[in-house]
Amino acid sequence: MIRLGILTLLLSIQFAAISKNQSPPLIMKVAVVTGAARGIGLAISKKFLEEGYRIAILDIDQKTLSQTMKQDFDTNNVLGLECDVSEPDQVDQSVNRVVEEFGRIDVLVNNAGIAEFKPMLETSYEEWSRILAVNLNGPFICTQACAPIMLKNKGGSIVNIASISGLRASTLRIAYGTSKAALMHLTKQQAAELGNKGIRVNAIALIPQWPKKFILQTYDPTIIM
Ligand SMILES: NC(=O)c1ccc[n+]([C@@H]2O[C@H](COP(=O)([O-])OP(=O)(O)OC[C@H]3O[C@@H](n4cnc5c(N)ncnc54)[C@H](O)[C@@H]3O)[C@@H](O)[C@H]2O)c1
């Protein structure tokens, strides 16, 4: 009887040890997605949430961001932060908030992007500068802020959302196309430096969804899409 009791006790200890090994404490990974109050960034965020991630959305448009937070994300696993990705101080503050709330960052999607579709000679220096500030400086600044946090967990993944406009030249995209081409090279530079430290850096060149009809009606029909 005593032997049976000891055997039961030993088996219980063994099972407890096995189940402890089989069920490590649940760690939810964290993705930061910029420009995700709407559009492609919002779709990316929803997919990450479905896959079990916590999400931090950084967007300049506070009004749309708070609507999206109410309508689309009824969960504590999504943090919406007003932030202009072209402003290093705002990005640092936002990234600090993400770390305070979620404790880690595993993924950064540099999605925030803007465009002005105008002929080169009608594009002002201010428009040119703003597009480069958001589309190129933004991913540089956000990566500088997030990569050190990723390295604390020995790695992560960064995705820069580029465009077909960065792969080939076309009309009406002097600043946008140039910013996306530069973003692709920035991606390679970042990958060259961060790849062997455990952070993958990739770019995705998306193809525009606008109906050609709209563009042709608005601008010269000789436009190159
Ligand atoms: N929609 C397309 O067909 C297409 C094609 C190729 C590439 N892209 C790229 O995909 C990305 C997303 O495109 P989208 O169509 O969803 O755009 P969108 O205009 O619908 O959404 C962009 C989001 O970025 C935010 N944003 C703008 N400036 C910001 C800033 N300074 N800081 C933080 N947030 C800012 C906006 O508030 C908005 O919520 C962009 O980088 C765009 O260049 C889109």
C-alpha cells in the first residue's frame, strides 16, 4: 500500500514536470504597424491579430485612428498611438509606450506612406520634401527606434512597404517613385547590417489599386501607369 502511494506520488511529479515542459509560458509576439488607421496597414494589423500577435498602430490621423480602434479592435491587445513617423521624438515616445504596454517588439511594418500625383514641374519643394520625409525618413527613424528592442529578444522582422513605382519610372510620381526606390535601397542597407544580428529586413513592392479610368480622366491620357 505504501509502495503504491509512493509510485503514485512519483508519477504525479513526472507528469507535472512533463506538462510544464510541454506548455511553456505563453509569450505573445508584438507587431508595430505604421499608418494602420486605415487601408493596407489596417488589413496587415488585423492579420497579425488573427495570428495571435499584439499590435501597436502608429498613425498621424488621430480621428481615423480612434474610430478604427472603436470599430475594429475591441481588445486590449491593440494599442493605437498618434504619431508622425517623420518626427524622431514622436517615434521614440511611441516606441517607449509600446515597450511599457507590451514589453517587447518582434515585427515592424513600415507601411505609412503618402503621395502627390503631379507633373514634376508642378511639384513644389515642400511636397517633394514631405513625401521623402514620410516615405523614406519614416522607415529609417522607426527602424532606428525598434531594432534595439528587437535585438534584446535576439531578433525580429522588418517589412518596408514599397511600390511598383520604386521599380520603374512613370509620370506624376517624381517624389513618390523616388522615395519608394530609395526605400528599396534602404531595405538592402538595413538587411546588410541587421541580417547577421537576427533581424530580417524585406520590402514588398505593391501594385496600385486605383481604377485606371480615374487617373486617365484626371490627368493627361499619355500618363504612364
Ligand atoms: N494602395 C495602393 O494601391 C498602394 C500601391 C503601392 C504601394 N502602396 C503603399 O502602401 C502603403 C499603404 O497604402 P494605403 O493605400 O493603405 O494608404 P492610405 O492613404 O489608405 O493609408 C496610409 C495611412 O498612413 C497614415 N500616415 C500618413 N502619413 C503619416 C505619417 N507621417 N505618420 C504616420 N502615419 C501616417 C495615414 O493617416 C493613413 O492612415 C503606403 O506606403 C503606400 O505607398 C499602396
